[in-house]
Amino acid sequence: MTFTLEARWFGDPPLPDALAEWFQALGTVKTSTQSDLYLPADDPAFNLKVRDDQLQIKRRVAGPMRTALSPTATGTCEQWTKWHFDLEEAPDALWDDDPTGLWVSLTKTRRQLTIAPEAQSVLTGDLPTTPSATINVELTTVEAEEDAAWTFCIETEGPVSALADTFLTAAPLLLDETMPLTLPADQSFGYIQWLRQRPGGPTRPTPEIQIPRL
């Protein structure tokens, strides 16, 4: 189980070259490509997905709270609890033949930068150290069926008591005047909201369906 505080933004493709170059200059960036299988819920506070041989569940426990993080970035801050459960068998049938049509496969190319507590002095000497939280920064391109987007996220991970102080200190330093574009509040939300409002996804609450013989 892990605890995080994050703000995430989505943008229309293609990924701006200036943003990719800015992100690459932040530090040692690792790039990977993976496929996740999401079961979008009606409630954006609940996130369930299959990644590799794990079932991952996220539950929003605080927020959303709109916060100005820099002159060019206003985000929706959300605190999450995450659980990871190993699966004995990968649910291959869901990838190949889902009779419900409810699961959505996302292909992600993720650029990730992790700043461990012992390395955070490169940002400032004012970050909390006791307890400490890790800073994760991510820039990802996403494809879901016929839809695509890019998404940028800044997150702190660690003890709950350290999340907010580290986040509110680090985010303005990372999202400074070198950020090449504006990150507006109306583009700041999580994956489930993006899945539900994308052009190929449902745009209204799930309708009631009559159950035969009831």
C-alpha cells in the first residue's frame, strides 16, 4: 500500500516538442512503454486497472482541491491510497475477448523522473526531511482505442504527513518560468475522468437497464 498526492493535466496530441525537451532537461529520465487495462468507474475517485500480473486499485481519500502551483500551472490536487495485488494468472481473456465491452486498454509511453529524498537538495534546501517523501514527475503519451492524449503529472509519495509539504515546496520549483506552456485548471483531472469524457468514451452517467423478469 502506498500514499500519494498528485496533480495531473491532459492535453490533445501531438505532444509539444518544447514540453518534451523541457522535461528531458529536468534530470535523469527513464522511458518505457506498457499497456494497462482499465475498468472505468462512474466515480472518478475510484481507479481500477490491471498492469502486467497485478491488480492495482486507487482510491481518492482527499480532494479534489484546485491549487495555483505557479504562474503558469493551476492543478487539481488529489490524495490517493494505492493497493497492489499479485495475480496468479494474467487475465488474458479480458485483453482479447471482453464480452461486456467495459474494459479499456491504454498503451502508454511514459517518461519518468524520480527525485529521492536524499537527492532533493538539487531543488532547494527547504524541502522537508523528517519524514520525507519521494517526488515523481511523469510525461506520458496515451492511446485508448481511437483516442489519444498526452498527460503530465507531478506527485509526491511516502508518509501521509510528508506529502503536502513536499508537494507544495517542490511543484512551484519544477513548474517555474522555464515551463514552455500553460497548464490550466480545466485540463487537470485523473485518468478515469479522461476515459469517461474522451470522444470515444461515455459522456453521460450509465443509464439504468431493465432486468428481465424484475
